[in-house]
Amino acid sequence: MMVHFDYYPKDRPRIRALENQLKSAKKRAGAGELGETEFHVDGNDGYLYMYGSDPDRLYPVTAPILKSSKLMTDAEITKHYGSRTETFT
């Protein structure tokens, strides 16, 4: 699962706190793991990558945390099902 979001460099500490919340929730649920977060240097695009065997199990664990973060207000989420994807905000 990939989450594309807008950020400003001053938001990085809040993004790190969000990453920690996501890691804890996924670990408790046994629903996958958080990959490396990507920040584009030439803009304010950020990407959270989350891995698990089933995106339909991973999303319900992470959705409440993502929805509670003002940083993720207009985020775009892409679930990957092998070669098929589903994208939504």
C-alpha cells in the first residue's frame, strides 16, 4: 500500500511521529510493516510505503491513524493487488 501526501520540511517531525504510530498499530495487529518513507527533494511530495500480505487487512489497521492526521487530509492511497491497483483519497 502506498500513501502519497503533501508536506513541508517543517512537518518532518510530525511525519516521524505518524510513522511510529503506524508501526505500532501494524505490529499489534500483525498486519504488515512500514517501509521507508520517501520525500522528494525538488517538491513537497511524500510517500509512505506499507507492506503486508493483504492490503484489505492492512488498510483497516492504518486508516484511522491516517484519517486522524491533518497531514494526510488530501492524501491519495493506492492498494496493490499483484498487477491490479485501487487508488482513492
